[in-house]
Amino acid sequence: MQDYIEVIKYLKETIGVKHIALGFDFMDYIEGMEESNVIGIQDITEIGNIAAALKENGFQEEEIEKICFQNAVDFMKSYL
């Protein structure tokens, strides 16, 4: 999980929070595709672990909301 958070921190520094959005391709409903590449987010029930890890790594609540939700919504409203 920490490597995943480090990538998000790097993106924040290089392109800014408003350009980061998370999207997950959980494939646990397909036989043989149950494995996750990130320990701590094995399936949809563990998504909250990302927000907690971001907070532990100094991200503000507003930044976490943007990364985990609002940026994706804003993108879809603008381009779809």
C-alpha cells in the first residue's frame, strides 16, 4: 500500500491533486482473477484503506475527497 501512496504523492507534487483520480478494475467476479496487486486493497470492501493511508501520509481531507471521488465526477461531468 505504501508504494501506491508514494505514487499518489509523486503525482501530487508533479501534476497537482486536481489531476489525480482513482479507478479500480476489481475482477474478483471472474474466476482466476481474484488477486490484487496492492496489499491492503484486495477488493472493493477495502477501498477505505486508501483514504486512511492518504490521511496518515499528510493529505488534507479536501485533497482526499478530490482524489477518491470528486475529480472523477468532475471529469465525467465535463467530458461525458
